Amino acid sequence: MNPQRTCIACRARCDQADLVRLVRVGDLIVDGTSPRLPGRGAYLHAGCFDLAQRRGAFRRAFGPAARLGATRPVGDP
């Protein structure tokens, strides 16, 4: 049985391997899936990025000082 995690945007539970792991490094939120980065992590479906922004899921998961460190939606090539 695979570990289950909850998407911070849509709140659906899925296998950990099907989600992108986000990690707070300092005040930046970065993709910590591969290589797996240590630290405070949250999980997100790659297609739920916009929903997470609209719902304030990044602020709720990582705190108000955290900001996105990526210039593109996480999980996009």
C-alpha cells in the first residue's frame, strides 16, 4: 500500500507518488519532489496550482511570509 497524502488545493487524498511535494526553504516555496528536499512539506496535484493560489493554500500551509520560488507552475516541463 502506498502512502496517502492530501492535496492542499482540492483536499483530495491520493497516492504520494501522484502529487508534487512543495517545501519551504527560507521564505521560498520550491518543488521538493526530486530530489526530495528536507523541511516543511505540503502536497499538490500539478493541475491544482491555480486553485491553490485562489484559495490561499500556500499561505495556510507555509505561513504568510512564504512566497513562491518557481517562475512557472510546479510540475510543468
